[in-house]
Amino acid sequence: MTTVLLTAVLLGSIALQALMPGRRLVIVLTGAGVSCLIGAVTNVAPTSRVLAEVPWDVLVMLVGLGLLTELLAASGMFGKLAVWLTRVSGANHALLVVMFCAVMYLVSGLVNNLTALLLVLPLMLVQFRLLGVTQRYLTWSLGAMLVACNLGGAATPIGDFPAILLLGRGAMDFNDYLTRAAPATAVALAAFLVLVAATARPARDVPRSRVSARITVATMQALHRGLKLDIRALVPGGTALVAMMAAWISLPASTGVRPELICWLGVSAALVGSGRLGERLVRSKVDIEATLFLLALFVMVGTVRATGAFAAMAQDITVLPIPPAAQVVVFLVAAAVLTGLFSAGPSMAALLEVAEVLAARHPPAAIYVGLAMSVCAGSSLFITAATSGPLTQALVERAELRGADGNWLRFGFVDFMPVGALGFGVILCVGIAVTLLQL
Amino acid sequence: MSELLPKGLEDAFLSAAAELGMCSAAWLFVREAEAEGKDYLMALRDALGRTFPVLDAVAGARLEGAEVPALDAVALDTALEGIRRVVVVGVEAAQLDALVARRGTRKLALLTEAALATDWKRVLANFSGAVEAVDLATFQGWAGPRSALLTFAYGVSGESTHVAPVWLRVAGTDVRTQFGALIAWDVLGLPMFVYPRWLVEVPTSTFTHLLP
């Protein structure tokens, strides 16, 4: 009965927050409180134990990496980057899509992709207005960029929450994850972009004009003519990031200096080095919403874990009357679909418990990287599956873009579906292939 | 729209004009169109001139061989002599850059109000903190006998000139007495031939200084 109740609270909260994203924080925090109450009253999961088992290391890394991203953003580097991309691409429509995707993939592997998007996207939308684009181009270029962001986030152990969770919980070490996930995500991105270029051809109905391209490049440069890189933010932020990467790669776990401690010290050093800006960022830029959301999820998942439900679920998969490799495929497909419906945070927090059981029967790295790829595929399925989707939608609406035919351009749920379906299929196929090759 | 130019160029010009100013954006569009050939410049004037009178005037002048007018630094220094604080109303990139370059110890503020959608954060980022943002509720905090209100004018014809509409929201009778100088900087220096859309007509006597 307790298992049913706690599972119902977890699934109910996840479903409700997906249906009512405007109230998701209150919903999951209430769900977490109710879970603690049930766990405490039934003595299945006393609150003190549930809170003690929250992976605080993961939250430390999320907050720390978020602050480091804000520091790099304050340096003005993303504005410079967007102008550079426009100049180098010559404002060529097709080239812009590929270059923005490639750059956002790389950036998302190192810093919080939401902040990067928030800074790069408005510049991209200005370019679209200057260049003149069509609905097809807007849909596929922005959609491809979101998929690239998701892949970049999965490429490194510090790119996005699912990978950070694997690193923070010690499921995989930095190098092991990086060497397996980075090539897999790069292959998926290349395959996705080739398919987009071959089938959708985003730029095919965009009027081409050399004058328009010239004006776009010149205007972008003029709009940012005096923008200077803030060395006081860039140097400490960049140095800390490089030093942290070096420490993550080289320091063995036996030293006791774990990834979250490296992150804590590295980010602290960067903030100290940036003077007053560092203090201001800590006071105003910590992503409280994401932190509380994940804390609530960890609490709910922790209470369900205490009932043994996840172990039973994994057991159910392992007794399916199909070969072990097929069982893994079933798990990966289910993980991708669940992520599409419930988003990456909740899915990863719950599915990792199941993955740990499967990892005891198969090579752990194959299961974990496969899971990260599945979660990445699911994040790309619907515009609502990852936070960057609704953010992009809102920014496009605010930009009030019009197409060459004079109609307003939009980027909504239905518009994104073909891009999401293609991204989902490609990433999931690559993820399954990579996993099966390692079994 | 002419066959030489793509559709949707109006939106492109509006985006540029919002953050560079009508005149600076016009010269940029004219320069880039002309780089492709004189036909393109004529097509640009035909396509956008009626909607954007400043662009029309600039394109017309360029077709007759005019160059980007040089900024009169001496006149600027003379008008700002003794002025310690300047509130700029409206945007013109070339003039703002010159103002910042010659500011010395003078404090500069930009009124972050406009008829066109403007990303003020991006506009101000070009000045590395040398220009502060003020809005309609706070700009009077900059008033004083050694303070000036400065706006950009688009051609002076007899007793009147044209300025950005936001000027009318700033320069009421009560406000005028609070500032030591009210300066109009004629950034166009040319007559406009089509109806001056996007701008409003004001008497030149509104201003204590008229910069060429």
C-alpha cells in the first residue's frame, strides 16, 4: 500500500507539473512534502534519512556550474560569438544553421545551455529579421539548434543534469563518460544535420540576396561595434573552467577530491577573482528554481526507492522473455519516451535507479551512456520536454518576426514536432547502437 | 519590392534604425546597397524611401555624390562648454560614439524610451559603462544649470526641424527650465522630400543650441 501511495505521489506530481508548467515548482515541492509525510508515518522512509540521501553533490555542481556560466555570460563572450558567426558565415542561411548548431553543441557541453541560449538566441532572431526568413527556415534552424543543445549537454559529464547526476553519484568517472558520450553525440549531431539538410532543406524557400547578406553582416557589426570582452569576468571564469576540466580528468577518485569538490573550489576561485561581480552573481543569479525542483524530485524518488519499487521495476525488465540485449533496448526506448513526456530531470532521477540494477548485469558504462543518450533523445522529442524549448518559443513570440510573405512567424509545439521526431529517432538509434556495441 | 531586393527589407531597416538611429542605419543600408551597384541603391530608395524619409533623403543625396557628413567636433565642444551632465534623447550611433569619445569628465545618460522596439541593454553595452540608462521617471534627477538635454534633429527647414517623438514626452515647459541647455544635433543635414513619418516637427526655437 505504501509503495502504491508513494509511487502515485511521484507519478502524479510528475504528470501534473508537465500539464501545468506554470505551477511546477509548487506542485513538486508539495509532492515531496506529502512523500515525506507518508514515508515518516509508515516508517518506510523517515524524513531525516530521505534528506540525508539527497545527492547534494549533484546540487552543488548544478549551482556551481550555473554560476560559472553566468560569469562567462557577463564577460560578453556570447555576443562576440554571435557576431563572429555572422561574419564568418557571410550571413549565408544554410551555413548559419550548421555553424550555430555546431557552436551551441560545443558551448552546451561546457556551460549551462539555457544561459547560452538566452544570450545567443535574441541575436539570432535579430539576424533572422535582417536577413528575412520563412516559416520553414525558422522552424528547422531553431529546432536543430535545440537538438544540438541537448546533444551538447549529453556530450560531457558537466553539460546537463543527467550527465552531472551520473558524475555526481559516482556512476561513471569524468574521462570514462567523456570518451564514450562525446563521440556518440557528435555522430548523432552529424547524422541529424545531414538528414535535415537532405530532407527538410530549411533554406530552400528563403529568398537569397547578396545585398541582404551584406546588410545583415554590417548591421550586426554596427549593433555590437563597441562591445568589449570584460576581462575581469572572462579570465577568472575561463581559467577556472580549464583548471576544473584538468582536475576532473587527472585527479583519481582515490584522492578523495571528488568532482563536486573540484567544482565548488573552482567556481569559488573564479568568483573571488572576479571581485564585486562574483558577489553580485552569487546573490542574484543562483538558479533557485532548478535547484528546488531537483531537490523535490530527489526527495520523492528517495521515498519510492526506500520501498524497493525501482528494484522491482528493474527486475520486471530483466525477466522479460527476450534476450538480455533486447531488454536493454526496451529500457532505453522506454526511458526516451518517458523523458519526452515528463522531461529530463524527473525521468533521469527515477530511471537511474533502474539503470543501476541493469548495470549490475551488463557493462555499467554502456547502460549509463545509453541512458544519457535516451534521455537526450526524449528531451528532443517535444518542445516542452526540455526547458530550452519553451524559452525559445517565448523569445520567438516576443521578437514578432514576419516572413517574406508578411505573415507572422511562430515556433510552437506543432511546428517543432517534425524536427523533434527526427532528432528523437536519430539520437535514440545512435544511443541504442552505441550501447549494443559495448554489451 | 524591387526584383533586385528581397521582401521584408522594411523589418530589417526598422531593426537597424531602432538601435543605430534612422540616420546611421540609413547610411549603412545605402553604403551596403551601393557596394553591389548603383542600381541596387536606386532600388533601395524606390523600395523603402516612401516609408523611411531619412533613408530617402540619404539615398537621394548619395545618388548625387554626397558623402557621410563629417561630425563637427568644434561645434559640439562649444555647445557643451560648461556642461557637466548630458541626457541624450533618441539614438544615433555615430553621434553617440563621438559624444562618448569627447566626454572627458562629463557624465552621459541615455533615455531608454523609444517608439521602436529597442534592446537598450545591447545599445548601452557599446559604451562600456560610459553611458547610464535613465527613463521618463528618473531623467529629471539629472537636471541642473550645468546639465543639458540633447536630441537628434533631421534637417532644419526655416523655423522648424524634426525630432524623435519621445522628445515631446521629455521637453515640456516645466522640464525645459530645469536644464541649462537644450541641444538639437542636426544629423541629417538634408531636406526630406517625403512625409516625415516616424518623426515629429518642432520649432527650432525650442532649443538653446542647434548643432550642424
